[in-house]
Amino acid sequence: DQQVKQNSPSLSVQEGRISILNCDYTNSMFDYFLWYKKYPAEGPTFLISISSIKDKNEDGRFTVFLNKSAKHLSLHIVPSQPGDSAVYFCAASDGATNKLIFGTGTLLAVQP
Amino acid sequence: NAGVTQTPKFRILKIGQSMTLQCAQDMNHNYMYWYRQDPGMGLKLIYYSVGAGITDKGEVPNGYNVSRSTTEDFPLRLELAAPSQTSVYFCASRQGNYGYTFGSGTRLTVV
């Protein structure tokens, strides 16, 4: 039972354009959502998060949007840069269980 | 500024052998976690701990054991290694609702 789903295994974008990574979840108890970036042979690094009381959070080139009614969130990267090429994981947690549940990841390739 | 340190980085085990994956954090975080990452499967939670002396099972605990005798250390024990445990293992810690801090991983192969 995959509670957090990233249906696109990979995404290719031209440098300077917008990258949009999508994530869907099934558990309505999730109240905090995070995006992680992972390079090969390294651990995931925290990128940006959003609480369920918000619908948008922005940090520089990265913006996360949350649509609670659709149980959907997305990460926008604009403008995309070659250094953004990595695997991006969506993750969700609920305050009651202290667990973080990850999606399967999307490999982003930004072409120069 | 070490963060979360995992050792070893790589290990090859024979079926039936045992080993302990070490994880240490120097941020005084209460919460610590062990995940495994299989190809195309994302990260699956094995065990977690909300503080010294307290541990609980995650999504895929079978074949593993943990202990948390101190705030800093959270070792993961494999008693009888099986090929299905070939994976990359990540330890993480957090405090409050901020993003988790991950170690760089241990790549384990069971042959």
C-alpha cells in the first residue's frame, strides 16, 4: 500500500525552463510534507517543506504547492539549472506517528 | 559539524552472517530512523526511535533489530543476512518538525 506516490519515474527539462514534479498521497492524516533531493552515493538532503495549513511555500527557485482536497502536491523549480539534476523524493508525515513516508522518487535531468 | 555519521559505507556479507550498521548523530536530536532504499522503491522505514530507550517498528522491520541506549547512537542489527536485505541503508535524525538529516548511507550486498 503506497501511501505516497510519485507517478513519474523521470523528467527531462531544458536549462532555464520550469521543472514540475508531482506527488499524490492517500492518507488524509498527513499534515506535513517535505521534498528531498538525492545525488548518487549521498543521503537525501532536505529541500523544502509545507504544512497542511498552507497551500504554498516558496524558497528561492523552489516552490511547493499543496492541494489538500486533491491530496496532491507539486514542486516547481524555476529556472531549472543543470545542478538540479538529481532524484527528488516527496515525503509525508503525521504528528501522531512520528514517521516519514517517502514516495518512490523522480529522476530529474536538466539539459544544458 | 558532522551531522549524521554512518559506518561502514560498504559491506559484503555472506548469507547467514550477522553485522551491525552504526549510526551516530551529534545534534542532540531525539528522533532517529533507519530506512532502506531499493531500486525504484523509494525509502522504506525499518525502525525508528523517539528517544533513548524507546524504539518502534516501521514498515519493514522483519530481519532487523535496533537499540537506543544513548541519544547519539542508533545501531541497526542484522542477525541472519539474506539476499533480500541487499540494499542501501540510510540513518536519519530530526528534532521538532524540521527536515530530517540523513547520513550518507551504507551499501550492503548479501551473497
